Amino acid sequence: MLGRLGAFWGVAGVALLLADALVRLFVHARDAFESDLSPLQWAALAVWVALMTYVEGWRGFHLRFSPRVVARALTIASPAQGRGVRLVDVVLAPVFCMSLYGASRRGVRAAWILLAFIVAFILIVRTLPAPWRGIVDAGVVAGIGTGLCSLLYYATRAVLGRPPVIDPDCG
């Protein structure tokens, strides 16, 4: 039971992080739509949203991050033979599911590097003037929105007995 609770908390925690980011960024993205964009800015918005939906949403989230989060959550629910459910993994399940610890050395390193790039990107985007910040945030909202839907898709499939076929330990 503790393992199932940890698995649920892992996926739900990651989903909540993504939803929080969506809500926070949506405000800035909405500002771009409400401003008087030039034709160049509309073109940039369309290209950026399409690019981020594909690169971040499909390739990053749907093909890699989301199935790995669910696969790692399932390892909390059903730990390897001879190893019981670890309380630390249950409590820190969202962090565990994002491979920030408990994965292979390569996986943990890749997760922390990705996190550092995301933080750097956020800091850079915050300095952009309007409407460019909103344009960038609109693309990120599209990517994260796709990612959140993807995470819920893989979680639902896992609950229905069709877990993702991906190595939970690799980055």
C-alpha cells in the first residue's frame, strides 16, 4: 500500500509542478495575445508555439520524460526483488520520479543538467521585454501543456495495466 501511495504521489507531484508552471506562464502568454502584435511577432509566435509543441512537448515530454516518470513511479510501487519499499522514496517520490536521485549516474547527471538549463532559460526569459516574453512563454505553455497531457496519458495507461516500455533507470 505504501508503494502505491508513493507511486501516486510521484506522478501527482510532477503533474502539480507542471500545472503550476502552466498557470504561472499562462499569464505572460496571455499578455502577448492581448497586445498589438506586428505580423513578424505573430509569425514568431506561431513558429515558436509549433516548435515548442514538437520539441518540448512531443520529443521531450511524450517520448522521454513522461514515460520515465511513470516507469520510475512504478518502481516505487513494486521495488526490485529483495528490496522493500523505501520511505524516503515515497516521501520524495516526485523528485525520485524526475530522476534527480536514485537513477543511474548518467540519469541523475542528465536530470540535474536539464534542471540547470531550465533554470537558466527561466532567468533569461524573465529579462525579455513585452511582447517577446509572452511569445516565448506561449511556446513553453504549449510544450508543458502537451507534457502534462502526456504524463496523464502514460499514468492512465499504467493504471489500466499497460505501463510504459522504457528503462526507468536511464537518463
